[in-house]
Amino acid sequence: MAEILSFTGRLNPEGAARLSAALTQAFADGADLGRREPQIRALGLSLGSLVDTLRFELDRLDVCLADSQLPSSGHPECRALLAEFERFGELARAYRAADASDAVDCPGL
């Protein structure tokens, strides 16, 4: 089985298109891509990393605006969206197949 790593880098559109085409072809060929649980959990880690990065950039934007004495709204819509993405990441990191012996309930998520 392939090692599953979380994605922490940036993917350009050409790279995303190549990966998408390779996955589409693998599905079309009926390739056994293995169990999905490790990939789903790794994607949760990746999403968490991206949320942290965007949160940092929003905070940095607020500091820049404060330094320039321009008002900042605090970006409530962006922060609410970040909270939802963070929730998705938590769900993905906690994911277990329903028939797995290590399946967990995630009340409140």
C-alpha cells in the first residue's frame, strides 16, 4: 500500500489538472486504489494546514491595516468560512469506515 502524506504545499492549476486526469484514468481503468480512510484523514490534515495558513494571513492583513490606520472589518465572513473548513478538516481527520473496528462517533462534529 502506498504511503499517505498530508498535502502542505501549493498546487498549481497544471499540477491539479494532471492529478485529476490520472485519478480519472485510474477509475476508468478500474484500478484498485486501496482503502479511502487514510486518504480522507490525510486530506483533513491538509485542510487544517491550509486553514491555519489562511487564518495567519487574515491576522496579518488586520495588522497591516492597523499599522496604516485603515479600519478593518475583522473579516467575519472569511472567519466564519474558515470555521466551517476547520470543521470539515476535523471530520476528515476523525473519519473511520463504518465497518472498521476502530470506528468512532463524532458527536458535535
